[in-house]
Amino acid sequence: MFMFCIAMNDIPTTFVQPQKLICDDKHKFSKFKFSKTFLMLNNFIDTLCVLAQGQDCYSVEQTEFTSKLDIILTKVLNIFESIPPVQRQSRYGNPSFLKFIEHLQTVSEELHKDVLLNHEEAWIEIKYYFMDMFGSYGRLDYGTGHELNFLCWFISFCRIGIAGSKEDLQSFVLNLFPKYMQIALKIQNIYTLEPAGSRGAWSVDDYNLLPFVIGSSQFSMSDISVKIIFDDSQIMKYREKNLYAFMVSNIIEVKSYSLEINSPFISEIHYKDGMNWAKIFKGMRRHYNEEVFGKWPVMQHFWFGNIFGIE
């Protein structure tokens, strides 16, 4: 089925309680880099990047399947908006985030009832990716590992054979991913979650990386100047159309100083002579593998089961 063929091989017929196999075994972290799961995740991201090239967010129709996931995300947003932050002394981690996750836990299976009709047995694995894609209940933080769980949530449906068409994947990257990012940024900003394993300004972003990969792919076939990130009016013009611009607009809105001060890593890239969006995309894609799949502190929290195996 289309380019994302690895996900459709060896469809699991039984499901198990997932485990964090890398957490206390760095040998298995090395093993992961040669696993089918590693290849599948990379294949999926590369496919999304191809499907996003030259496309605006929300420029394609939802498929029957992605419209069901869109309903789930809308309900998650409604739950978030029903639980406002409370006053507290600590800088990071508003206690309301815990109430949000607890509420989500109680309704999560019901939210998936229509999606997993006749595939209910897969919920034992899928629920871990769903519950971990909004941040950590135990650490009150959010990082690229949680962002990765959002991909795994969708890939799980491909693995069990109820999604995976070109139209599903393009709708996922251009409709669902931007919507998820809107929710994720609200959770990060309103509940003041701590950046998980972040290098802050000396990486791409405090919390996220994949939207910069996808967003630069969206721009990679255009002649739009890479300097637009230093022009607030241009960023606001493109923020609803492009994930990269959307993320930069968030940095501008939530931080007090100029982009050069807040994000020297990004600024340095965009100031380089001869830089264009195709080069930025290539660098961001490589950077993602280094900073996510290549970092034990991130991948130690990954859930392995029959949908995503370690072999």
C-alpha cells in the first residue's frame, strides 16, 4: 500500500502489554537501531515529508479514517479547555495537567470505540502511545519522545490494517499533525510543562522537533526566503499554512526577546550564506535522527510490544 509498505508487513494478530525495554538496557538501545521498528519509523517520517512537499496545512480533505481521529483530537482539546490551570509556586508543571491526564485516562478507550471497531484487542498496546503523546504524568514534562508517540498512535492503526493509504497519510500530515501541534503547544504553554531532555535555545526548540522537519519539507520546493523567520509579519502570514512558521510564531509569542536571542541555533542556520529551504530540510531531517532516535534519554521511554517490536 503506497510508500509506507514496511508498516503493512507482518501485521500483528496478537497483542501484549508494552514494555520500556531500552530503559535499563543500553545494549537493546543499540539493537533498536537495527530493528524493523527503527526502519518503519524512519520510513514513515520520510513518507510524510514527501507528501508534505509544496503543500499547505489543511489543504487536503480528511479521509473517512482521519476524520474519526480528528474527532478524538477535538474531544481532547475540549477536555483540556475544561480544566484551567491553577495558581502555584513552582515554575514548571501546573497541577491541572495531572487532572487533564486523569480525565483523559477515564475516557480514552471510549474515545477509540468507533475507530477500533472489531479491533478492540489492539487497545492494550495503542493506549500507551495515546496516553503518552500529551506529556508525562509522572514528570510533568513534554519532549520529542511524546511527539513521537503521536506518530506511533497513527502508525498503530496502519499496522493493524485499518489505515495506511496515501490519502490517509497525507491527511494525517497536513490535517491531524497541525491540529495535534496546536493542542500540544496549548498544553505546554498553559500547563507550563518542563521541556524533557531539552538543550533549550541551543537546539531547535524547547519541546518539539518534528514540525520543523515537516515544515521545512513543505517549504523545500518554494522560492520563499529563509529570512522570513526574522520578519514577524511574514511568519504570521504563513503560520496557518506551514508547520515551521507555526512553530516560529509560537517562539515569538511566548518569549520576550528577539528570535536571534531566543533561538540562536535556528537563527545561525537561517543567516548562513546560500541557505535555502531544501538544505534546511535536509539538515533538520538528519538532526531529528540524531536527537531523537540517536539519544538514549529519549528512546529509553519508548514502548515495545507486538505493534512495535525490538527485533
